Amino acid sequence: EVQLQASGGGLVKAGGSLRLSCTASGFTFDDYAIGWFRQAPGKEREVVSCISSRDSSTYYADSVKGRFTISSDNAKNTVSLQMNSLKPEDTARYFCVVNALNGDLAVALIDVRTGSPLGYWGQGTLVTVSS
């Protein structure tokens, strides 16, 4: 059974920081992308960031570049997301997700046609940024 346990969400004021962490277990991909997507009410699902197990290359959504930093520990199957300079528009439930990596890292975690997540994901953790 694949499990992804995320933690670190909470309430923070605009300009503040949070660090999300995720521990994944039970998957057997040789090469994989692991990262985060977020879902806010009334908004489309968005891949925030992900990292490749193959070469540690990273992907960031334009909306978070320069503010968020992803890191991972392949030996422990953990991934973290350091979120700085948070904005109210970052408010969302953040889901840790992992999928096989067969090509472009940017599209490894979400079906670009339907917006549906790919692979395995957990329950998510809520991030609320107040103005």
C-alpha cells in the first residue's frame, strides 16, 4: 500500500514562512517525480513543485519561483517544501504526490488535459495565509 503523509501546514501571515514535509512509502518506481500540488476552492489544481529522483532536477510553477524551495532525501523517501514570502493567494490544501518519471518533470504529476493528479497522493495539509 502506497502512503504519503504530509505535515507542516498551518496559518501564517502574509510574508511569513512554512515548511511542508512528506514521507512516502510503499511505491516501487525506479525513477520518479515527487512533489506537491495544491487545490484551492474555486481554482484549478496546480503543481507547485516537484523533484526528480533520477538527477534531483526541479520544477516550480511560475507563481512560486523564487519563493519556494523543494528538497528531497531519496534514501528516506521524503520531500520538503520550504515556502517563504507567502501570499494570501498561496492559501490552499497542499498534497504530496509521487509518480513514475518517464519524461518531462513538469507534467509528471498532473494530467495536463484533465487536471487530474497522476500517481499516488495523500490527504494533504492546509495552508492558510492571512493578509
